[in-house]
Amino acid sequence: MDGAASWTIYAQDLPPAARHFDDIPADHEPAPLGSRAGLAAAIRKVEPSAAFIEAGFGFLRGEGFRLEIELGERENVESIAFRVQAACPVAGLLADRVVARILSRLGLSAFDPRSPSGLFAHNPG
């Protein structure tokens, strides 16, 4: 995607009450998220077009965007990286909606460097 914008959203076990990066205690120890196979299956329930070509790596394409899903190399996943490439701002919003639906299904929160709070705050729709 020439001229595409890109960013990464990082999901992990965060305190449910956190509304800002500063709300996360310094001693917070994130719990594992689950198995790679279980998380991949849950993601495919939300987005059936998601293809996991390797145990810890998947991707999907949408209208004007590509979303890479990195589950890591360990069987017990500690975090998920959603790498977004979007051809335009509207495609970026579509990609954010996909990530929001996945996070909602998994019951997770995420870090988002684009957000003033440091946390992903897009409502699924």
C-alpha cells in the first residue's frame, strides 16, 4: 500500500478500570491471554476471513486496509500486536472497527500510541 498510514495496537491483560495509561499500576502483572490456537479460533469467529498462516501470525484484508495479527512464538500468548496498514483515513477507521470487535470478543483492552490516553478507545460498530 503505497502512501499508506500504519500503526500498531498492542492488546494485553490490562486492569478493567484503566481509562488512561497512567491508571495502570507500575506493579501490574498481566495474565496470559490464552493459547495461540484458542485465540486464533476466537478471532476467526469475529472475522472469518482472518488467515493464520503460521502458528503465531495471521492477517486479514479489508476495504483499503491490511491487518497483521501477531500472537507471538509461545503457546501461551502474553500479548497481541495488531499491525494496521490503511490506504486512507476511512480505511483506518474500518480497520479500527475490526480491531475493536476482536478486542470486545476477547474481553481485552489495548495500548494505542495514537490515543491521548495511550489506550485504544474505539467503540465496535
